[in-house]
Amino acid sequence: MSTIEKDLPSIISNSQEVTLHLSQSIFLVSIGVNDYTTNYLINFKGTWTGYTPEAFGDFLLNEFFIRMQRLYHLGARKFVVNAAYPVGWAPYYVANGTRAKEINQQIQYFTTRVPREARRAAVEVCRFFVHCFTDVRRPCCPADGNATSFCEPNMAVCEDRKKYMFLDGGHTTESANGILAQECFSGTLCKPNIIELVKAP
């Protein structure tokens, strides 16, 4: 936000031109994954103790709406919104015996309501999609011996990363991100897709 409010006007002095520039720009908004994986689900600091999945989801949705509305009032009109994927599939949770279905149901409360909040902020939303990989549960590299964190140093990675959805315990591979990007850029995943957004007035 500070880049838009402080830095951009120093480059484009005319406020109307700033607004026009923002209206023609495309904003990628990614929300939910880290909020859940490093905050709510793990909750190292205990900040979210006592919060139900619905209460945390409502908090996150409200923060999302406030920021999207703020961008809209600054002049932004073209958005691609990427909400959280089903985090329960991540190797971190699989290795720890956490029930994927239960985690994904907790996150679903948030992800199914993101389009509604986006519409409230006059924004179109594109949802995360999951491509069919050969292995969607195990990481491509050894992660702390049991797939619970980052890749272990000096350890060999899988031979064919294109077959894996996850690189380590929680981060998707370049192949997974590439498929998502390509589908959203010119495919049908994002409606309108990015090429259509560029051409839109």
C-alpha cells in the first residue's frame, strides 16, 4: 500500500494519471496459505488459541475485504485473487498424521467465502486449482527426515520434479506454480484470464 500511496506519486506527479495507471494495472493478491499454515494451524505463539475455524476465517475475510476495498478506492480495478489451496494435502501435515479432511474443512470456510468478499469490494476472483500430479502427498526433497519442513541441506532431490506437487513440506514446485500461472494467464482457470484483463478497458 505504501508503494502506491507514497512512492508512485513521486514518479507520476499528476494524481489523475496515477489513478489511470492503477486502473490499467493488474494486481495479484495471494491470501490464506501462510495465514493458516504458519499462524492458525501451527499457532506457535498461541495468538489464535480459542479461535474457532469460523472465527479465524471471519477475521481473515474482514482483513481481506478492508485491503481490497482500500486498493479499489486508490484506483485499482483489475485483480487476480488466489485463495488458499487445501493445505491438509501438504506433506507437513501428512507426515505428522494430521487429518487432511479436517484441516481442509477448516480452511474451506474461508476459501468458499472469498468470492463473496471480493464481490463486495467489486473484484473478480480466481480460485486456486490443483493439477493431477503423479505424487501430491510426498515432497520432492527430504525435509528434516520426515517431510515436515524445508529441504534438508546437501540432500538429493527427486529425479523428476515435474511429477511432484510439493517441493518440501509445504511449498509447491515450479511445475505446479507454472501450471497455475499458465492456466490463469491464458486458460480458463481465471475468469477473465490475465490476457483478457489486459485488453479490458
